[in-house]
Amino acid sequence: MAQLLQRLGLGVARHKTGVIIVWLLVLVGVGTAAVTLSGPTVQSFSIPSAESSQALTTVSEKFPQANISGASAQVVMSAPAGSTFREPVNAGVVAKTVAALKTVAGVASVQDPLANPKLPILSPDLSTTFVTVTFAATQGNVEQTSLDAVQQAVDAAKAAGIDVKIGGNAFQGVPEVLGVGEVGGVVVAFLVLMLTYGALAAAGANLLTAAIGVGIGAAGITALTGVMDLQTSTPILAVMLGLAVGIDYALFIMARFRTERMAGRSVHNAVGIAVGTAGSAVVVAGLTVVIALVGLTVVGIPFMGEMGLAAAGTVVLAVLVALTLLPAVIAAFGDKLIRKKYRAAVQAGEAIPAPAEATVEDGEKRGFQAGWANLVTRHGKLTGLIGIIVTAVISVPLFSMTTALPDSSTSDPASQQRQAYDVLTSKFGPGISAPLVLLIQTSPGNAQAAAGAVVQQLTNSQDVLQAQPQAVSKDGSAALVAVVPSSGPHDDATSELVNRLRDTDFGSGVEVKVTGTTAVGIDVQTTLNGALPRYLAIVVGLALILLLLVFRSILVPVTATIGFLLSFGTALGATVAVFQWGWLGSLFGVTQSAPLLSLMPILVVGILFGLAMDYQVFLVSRIHEAHTHGAEPVEAIRAGFRRSAPVVIAAATIMAAVFGGFVFSNNEIIKPIAFALTVGVLADAFIVRMIIIPSVLSVLGKAAWWLPKWLARVLPHLDVEGSTIEKGSPAPAMSVSTAAAGHGQIDPEVAAAIDEAAGTATRHGRHEAHSGR
């Protein structure tokens, strides 16, 4: 793989202008498609195989007027102190408001709470009621003019002395893909790149190429919204992940190019070696992330599979950009990517030793990374134990984690949506925000009688506050019954009620299905909880096989996986403490402590596992490279750590900065996911990969690289470290390149680069032969 990628790098460097133009044309083309094909996104969650979702499909067919998929608003009205809605004046305001709402463009239906004098929708003290407005458009896609008209009707009611709050989801807009916080994260990433490179051109090239890849990915996802239903959070998740890995992958290749160029290689040859070595690690790392994301398709929830595939596509683009567009840009900029103080020496053909190679009199490497590597390998058991204890302590809150789908109870207490929710629950009870819908199906003409019998059966249930018939289909074969539980949407009692209703026999020939937003949420959570172990087994199993191929070791992949579990526990433990317990919530813009999003744990597993394996590959591949060159286990750890730690530290800092910017997003779905990934990346890079893994490898010694001989014979060599580049036969390469240059088949500069690589390999081979290796 390394030789193949090296040839790719050399080819790209030779045709740099053409490669750059092709990528820009792709960006323009996909961007044009996004503008012309983009459609609305959806913000609802459902599982086609679940009873609740199947019932919703039947409701749409039997009761098209219900428009169950449309956005809705609850206009909560409170009468002036000391009065009720039984009084004609207040009832007249409700009637005028309902009439005004029915005239709003885009409104599909308006429920008049006082239409039935015998069964009005009033709180027990008669002081509060609410009007339900259903729109034809889905959540996030209601026209602003329609929302303004609803607000005008509400303002008129307020002017008449009625206190009004608007709840529901209609006024929740589509969050921005890149807001102020996200842009701030990118700015921090750029500053880290500047500090790492010390060259504006290098930092700019790194960020620009990553942005182009993300731009193509985001535009592609936007174009897809015109032909399929995608979640509103899908493009945001893809941009967040694509930007983070795009910057990091470019960083690894750019850093290797600068190292090779400063070692005296030509620009073209340095590009080839960088793509062949660091590019191999990028391919493996990207493949690991893609495996984890594509694995989301096995959880049985289509919208999660779509999110995973969209994010995986963005990661694939990040890898392709790093392997093609970035090398072309590097070749175009050349020595402008080197620190200014070194450029003259590099252009003069002088080799600049890397700081990590400088020595002091006792032979020890100097510098922070060297000192840290010496510490964790000299006291492996102690440092490893400390790292494990720290991550274990932060993981403790994980064991009290509760999950649910977002609703009004998790909104900002200062928002009108949350205030409307508080009024409703205080006046009608917690169950008013967790209504269930029973779909009753029977033989034609019998649905109304069956619905009455169901209501009668539920009337005396302690866990049911209210049960009322709602509608009967035209053929009389189906009916809807609204059930208000005595408990709230996140209470275990509500889940138990749903299960009890599904298990209840309501009579011969009567089929009852439970649906509604609350039932859908319960089904999603149940499915996710059951899918998580299966998903973990598949993703971890495939990644273990990949790492086995990369490192040709049994214990290294196992320790990498155990390290990920520590990172995962730390990420979710900290997230529970902040978002569910409310610790330091104000610091991160958390206005309301609430259960974590149901789909968050499985999403974090997929993304964080892939990212954790990224750092494992980049760090341990350098250690493995030193080991295969004959270094003793401990010295291999120190040598690999010195070379890879600075880049891994910069990469983790950049990724944390990008994710951290999304923590301050106004998207309540992305915010906790971004926080978990920020903590997880920092814990994985700075505790697991920088402390625990080197400590464990030093304790294991040579056993860390043990592989049964029979397995070694059958496993293919992926050559992530690029050893074939160094140990390849030099004569054919020199002969072929020189001949090709003479016949005009290859650029003379590229031929010289190949010859230089071959000469270097020859010198390396002679050195090893002389050393008896």
C-alpha cells in the first residue's frame, strides 16, 4: 500500500495544476446541485418496523385530515386572575383566536378547545386552555409568514387581557450548520496549526483543503435532501466530523512532508514519501472511522443509518482530499510551507535535524516529549494505573445515565416553548405532554362501538388520567382514541403503560396499536438499547481485524480496544455530569438538565471509536516502525513517541477545538454529542494514547508484538509504516526512472525524485547490512 500511495503522491505532484482544477470543478458542480436540488429536512424520529410507526402510516391513510406529520403549535391561554373560560368574555377571546388561526396560510387544522360544551379542554380550575394548530409543512419548514400570522393572532389575545404562551415544535427553526461557536472552533484550529507549522502558508493550505472536502460533502448531502428525507442534524454532524478529520489527516501528511523536505529530499520526493507513509496511516485511520459509521446501518433505525452513511461519505472525501488535493497544493507551494528561518538552508540542500533527534551528553533525547516518553516507560505500571484510575473516576456518572428523545421539557426555561409546557403540566398534569394515540381497527362499521368500549375499559385505570374518542374513519373500520397518562413522557410509568396497553386484550376482532410522539420515542429508545451491544460487537470486531493486519500483533489491537472503552466511559460520564446532573452546565450553555438524547450513546460509540483508532494508528505505527528497524521494545516506544506525539497532540487539540465549537451550537441534538466527542478526544489522546498505551506496551515488552507464526504467514502486509519504500530494490527504480525520463515518459524532476528515493533506500539497506540487521 505504501508504494502504491507513494506513486500516487508523485503523480499528483507532477500534475498538481490539473488536480487542483478538478477538485475545484467538483466543488462548483456539487455546490450547483445543492442549490438546485435541495429540499426540506425532517426533525422527527421513527422506526418503520416499530408498532408506533406502522400505526402512524395507517393513521395517515385512514385519517388524512389528521396530518400527523405536520409541525404543530400549542397556543396555551390563561384567563385573568380570578376569572375562568366559562365566562363569555374570555370564551369569546378564545373563539376569535381560533377563527384568526384558521385563516393563516399553511395551517392544516385548528382544534377549538371549547367546541364541545360538554367536554371542553379546560384545566380543573377552568382557568387554562390550549389551542392546537397543525401546519401542512413539517417541523422546521413552516413559512415565516405563517408563523408571523400566528403570532399576530396571539398578540390580539394578549391585548384582550389573556396571558398566552406558544409551545409545540412549529417555531423551532432549522439550526445553522456553522454558527458563531462553530466558527470560533475553526479559528482556534487555525491558531493551533499556525503554532504547529510556524508558516502561514502551511496552516492555510491545511485548513483550506479540509474546508474544500467538507464543502463538497455538505453540498452533496444538501443535494440529497431533494430526493430523500434526511434528518436536520445529518449535515451538521457530517460537517462537524468531516472538518475535524479533514484538518487532522492533512496535518499528518503535511507534517511528514515537512520532515522529509527538511531532511534534504526534493519537494516532489518529499510529497511522495509523505503520501506513501503518513498517507497509509490516513487510509487505515479513515477506514476505521468509516467502518464505525457505516456500522450504524445495522442498528435497525433508518435515520441513524442515513446519518452514519452521510458522515462516512464526508470522511471518505477527507481521505481523498488528503491523498490528492493536499499533495497538489503542497507541490504548488513548495518551500513556502517550511518555517521561514529554515527555507534558505533547505533550498541550499542542507538537512535540518528534527528537534527530537538532538542529544545531550548522556545520550538521552531532550525535550518535553522525550521526557514524557521516558517517564511513562520507566514507571509503566504506576503511570498506567494512574491513567486508568482517572478515566474510571470520570466514568462513574455513566452508570446513572438516562436517555430520551428531546421535547419541550428539555427546552431553555426562558423560552416561550418551555413556559407553555410548564403552564400545561402545572394545570393539566405531567401526562398532558405525553399523550398517547390508540389506533383501533375492527370490521367496517364497528369502530365507533369498539372505541367506546376501549375508553370505558381505560376509564378506571390509575395510570390513565383521561381517555377520549377522537375520530372514526369513513368506512367505520378504524377509530382514534386519545389517552393522557398520569405520568410524564420520561417516566418509567409511561413506558409501562404503553407496554400494558399493547398486551391488553380489548375483545375479539379488535386490534389496538399504540402510537403518538411518546410511543415513538419509547420504541426508538428500546430499539437503540437493544442494538448497542450488537453494534459494538460488529464495529469492534471489524476494527480488531484491521488493527491486527496493520500492527501484526495480538495484544496491540486488544489494548487499543480496551483503551477506547476507557475513553468512551470518560466521554459519557462527563456528559452525564454536565447535561443530566447540571454540573458546570452554565459554563457550556446548558440551561436545563435533562436525560441524554436516546441516539447519543450509539453515535458517540461509532464516531469516537473511529477517532480513537486514528490516534492509535498514528502513534503506534511509529513505535512499530522503530521496532521493526531493530530497536528494543522500550526504546521503540520512546522513539515512536518522540516522533508522533507532537503531531498527535496538535491533531487532538484541533479536533477538540472543532468539536468544542459545536458545543455552543443552538442544536440541542448536536450540543451533547459535540461535548461527548470533545471530552472523548481529549481523554483518548492525552490520557489513553499518551499515558496508558505506552505504559502498557512498556510493561508487555516484546510480548506486545507477539504473533503466532502460522498467523504471520497468512496475514497480508499492509505496510503502514512505509518499510517497502525504504527497503525496495533500488536498481530497477533508478533504471526505470532514468529510462522513462530519457524517452519523455516522465518528468525529469519526478525521475530525479524516484532516483533520490532509491538512493536513500540503498544507503539504508547498506547501513542495516553493516549493522547485521
